Amino acid sequence: MTYDKAAVRTILDQALADGRTSLGAPEAKLVADAYGIPTPGEGLATTAEGAAGLAAEIGFPVVLKIVSPDILHKTDAGGVVVGVDSAEAAKAAYEKIIANAKAYQTDAEIVGVQVQKMLVTGGDVQEVIVGAVTDQTFGKVVAFGLGGVLVEVLKDVTFRLAPLTGAEARAMVDGIGAHEMLNGVRGAKPVDKDAVADLIQRLSDLVNDFPQFAEVDLNPVLAGPDGATAVDFRIIVDAEAGKPVERYSQEEILTAMTRIMKPRAVAVIGASNETGKIGNSVMKNLVNGGYAGDIYPVNPKGGEVLGLKAFPSITDIPGDVDVAVFAVPAKFVAGALEQCGQKGVAGAILIPSGFAETGEQELQDEVVAIAKKHDVRILGPNIYGYYYLPESLCATFCTPYDVRGSVALSSQSGGIGMAILGFSRSSRMGVSAIVGVGNKADIDEDDLLTFFESDDNTNLIAMHLEDLKDGRAFAETAARVSKKKPVVVLKAGRTDLGARAASSHTGALAGNDKVYDDILRQSGVVRAPGLNEMLQYARGIPLLPTPKGENVVIITGAGGSGVLLSDACVDARLTLMDIPADLDAAFRKFIPPFGAAGNPVDITGGEPPSTYRNTIALGLEDERIHSLILGYWHTIVTPPMVFAKLVAEVVEEYRAKGIDKPVVASLSGDVEVEEASQYLFDHGVVAYPYTTETPVQVLGAKYRWARNAGPLGS
């Protein structure tokens, strides 16, 4: 697309030079023209007679609107008159608007009155809103939704990071809940969605090219069969909105994080022989955990800690040190960190609390400044430490953990970190890393993602977070990483991203959790609704092969389970396959006459193991079926462990033939189903007792990743 950027630059520079916070309607019209955004015919009148002349020239009916840099909400000020259908009516409307504006704000600067062609609404025309806002977490965010009263009542809006591709803009149009209204309802013609998407992309390009446009509101946009026109174009200007964010390069992050996660030497500042102290627990975990690198206790008294020579200061250590774990009170951190900088330490692991989380922001800022001066990366403060199992590294005061696997987990909360640890131990889930990020004074989730992206020991990353320090950096990193490995996020809390007073509809709408939801989805992230789901996704997703299509089939021994599993599929946005006649006949060969083929395939509860085996084998063998959901009912004919072993056997048999499909199972019955479910998990089949929802949720999460990241091509 070709734009007249020079014209926009001239308008923006003048507004900034004048110290204005918004563009006037005539300026906004010029900006729209420069970026090819359709607007109605219009002009600026400074007298009643001028308004009448313009109205006649444009063609009746027209709309008159106040033009004032001090009055942004024109309707509230009585500054809008619609349906003006004659020259005399235009004069009267002009005088009424001027009088209303002066009464509304006596000292308001009045530039004039905008006379604009009134477009026909109703029928085939649908009001929508298109806007952009500078979000404090994500930067430039574009919004699209239904306009008029609906946008305020339904808040049916979708968000994306700018700049957008054409495909992303079109996805926004189809992404609102009421998108069917744009297809034409009750005899109305469908809206030209390509024209709407084109307008969205042009606005995205505008705010990307000119980030000083802090907020842009196109409301309403009238969309019809023949195109889309922005009736009202409001632009807020802020020089600070275009200020670039300082970031480390990907190479710098990876270099530092590699030294932190794979250190050759670790120092513990505040190491102690006294049981119960953090410095003692950290030392024990490092020594007893099997870490093979050098461990240097640091204690002003010197001597020995756990049989290792202690040094009064980190600068007294003869060799290089990659990581320093801090186990001293907050007030001593700055001085010790200065010495770490002199030593060339790569990472400072700040376990102590007493910083920004307790109101001590200045102390935290001081520590960050020292670290930045010496190129030391900080993890924390206010954390439990971190684990990296491939190096047998347990740099934490929490309980040790040694079950190695391919899942990397992080948490912003220490309590959640302990829950992650406990779940991992209880479920025997192997992990590559568990990391606390705490206050995120420096290292945050995008730094971790950058390391785990290149870490051959990690196949899935799951993260609990309460906020994002730099949401755009996270989104961009996650978009890259999720193409290779699933990224699961539990975003806690309902944030107010529009905490400042919103001066536009777009700004107000951006103040809800859907911004996170849409942008995380745009980045290919799988969002977990709760802690249990995040942990179950982390445990189950790596076991499931990537599906090759959307067709899901349920095979169940209990009709009730089949109904609940079907409901769960709808909730998880899974597609139950329409079984073709030949496949229906094939299933019926193995199930009793009173069973049901179709989907779910109900084999009934009294069937022997062979019925389960034959129907599951058919589901794996038929290439039209892409995933299987198994519903098991505890019977004496096919006991739980018999079921578990036959499922594991038949799945492994087909894997050996090169046929590997996602298989999940729901087991209902007495307590034996718990052991059977664990057996299935141990043999690569995701299975849960007493629930129909959880296995389907895990399968749905795998599908969301496959769709978002690209393997399913959508």
C-alpha cells in the first residue's frame, strides 16, 4: 500500500509544535485521505452562511459537528446535528451548535463547524468501530467490533498487535462473536468484509508509521455491500506514545541466559551452616542435588560452609563465577551486587524480598541500575530461585526435585511455584526447569522463552504470570517460539489496561482482559483458564502427537460418558466427525446390535476387551479419523487395568507402523481406574479418572496450539 506519509508528518509536527493533544476534524480528514481511509464528503464552515453553502454543495442531507480541540465528545456538548435537509436548516444548526459549545465550555477554542455528507444507515449498512490505542503493556493495539450502542453493551470487540498483515485484519472481521451480522441477516446484503479489513490494515499501518498518534477512533464506520466509510475520525496526539522501548537483542539474551541456566560456577552470597536459614538451604540443594560445577559459599566470616571453603566476598573467589545466588537481606543486596559486577557475574538470583512488592521501589531501582551498569542480569527479586535439571542445578531454598523431563515451568508467585513443584512430584511429570520470576525487575518471561526456544532439553513451556512487563516483546517472542514448541500461559487476574481516563471508545474497550486473550492467541500461545488446567496441559500436551486434521471420534463403553464427552468437545472447540456410511458399517461389525455407531461410537458396557481393541484399532487405522477420545466404564468383563493395557498395546502397535494419532481417555469406575489412568500416562496415552472434561480440554489445548502455530494451516 502506498501512503502520503509526508502530508501526515506535516500535520503531526504542527500539532506537536502547538502543544495540542488532538487533531481537528479537517486535519483528521487529511490524515484519512493520506492513508486511503474512505470518509464522507465534508468541509469546514466558520459562518452560518458558509455552512449553508457547503451543505448545498455536498448535497442534502448533511450532518453538522463542532470542531474544537477542547471538545472531544461532541455529542455530550450538543455539538452534533443530524438530518439537516435544507440551507435554512443548515444555518440554524450551525448557530445551535456554536451556542451549545459555548455553554458547554465557555473557554473552549472553536475552530468552526464540520459539514459532512450524511450517509444512509440501516438496511444493508452495519455500524462497526475500528480503532487503535497505545496500551501500556502491549504498545500499539488495533480494535474492531460492532459499532453504535452494541459496542458499549455487548463489548463484542477483538484486538491485535499493530502492524497487521492483511490476513490478520481479515481474521479480526471474522473474529467477533456477532460476525454473522456482517454476513447479512433477515434479507440484508452481506457487508464487504474485504473493504472493512482493508480499512483496519490501513489504520494499523498509520499508527505503526506514526506512533505519536496515541489513540485513533473511527466510530462509527458504516460498512455495507459496496465498501466501508469512516464517518467520524478522532485522533489523540502524544509525543511520548512514540518513545521506543529499550530491549536486549536476542543474541544478548541467549548469551546471558545460557550462562545462568548452565553455569560452570555458582556463588551463594549469604551461605550459612545454620539449619533453617535460606543460605543454608540453597547450599544443601546445590551440594546434595548433584550439581557438578564449582560451588563457592560467600560469608563475611570466611571459614567453611558444608565442607566448602567460604570467601568473605565474591571478589575474593579465585575463579570465574557465572551465577550469584543472593540469600542476604534486601539492604545488603546493592553492595554485594556491585561486587558481582566487578567479578563479571552473568546472573544475580535475588531470593530476598523487601523491594518493590513492599513499596521499596527506590531500592529496587538502585539494584537494577547497578546491574545494568555491569551487564549483570537479575532474576527476581522476591523469588524461590530456580531449577535446571539437565545440569542437576537446584538453586533454591525450596525442596529439591530430580525427575527430569521436557517441560519448563515458570511462575511469578512463590506459592504457585510450590504448587508446580508439588504437582510435578505427585504426577511424576518430568521437567527441565522450574523458574521463579517474582518482581521481574529485569529477567522476565520473554528472556526465558528465548532460552527455552533453543534448549534441546525443553519441548513445552508453561508460564504463570500476573502481568507482562513488556507485553509486545513477550508476544513477538512467543509468536516465534510457539512455531516450534507449545507455550502455555496462565494469566492471573483481570487487568485494567486502560487505567488512565480513556478519551475514546477504543481506549475504554481496551481496558479488559480480552486484550490479553486476543494477543496471546495471535502469538500462538495456549491460554489456560486456571492453575490445574495449566499443569494438566503441561503434563499432557507433550505426549500427544500433532493432529493432522480436525476429525475427532469418540469411542465409549457408556452412553452417559459419550454425551458428556460430546459436550466437552463443543466447549473445547473440537470437531466431532460426521461418520460416513462405509465407516459406520465398519464399526458396526464390532459392536452389538443394540450399540450405536455414529459419533460417539457406543460399544455398550458389557463388551469384552476385544471390542475395545477392534474399534480403537479401526479408529487408528482409518486415515479420515485424526484423533480419538475413549470413554471407559468399569466392568468385570473388561476391568480397568485390562482396558489400560490393551489401549497401550494397540496404540504402540500402530505407532510402530508409523500411525501416531492423539488418543485421550476418560475412565469412570472404582478406585482401580486411578492406577489404570497412571499406567496409560506412563505409556504415552493421556488419561484421567472421574472426569470427562479434563482429557478433552488437554486435547483441545493441543489443537489450539496446532491451529495457532500453523501445523493445521489455520
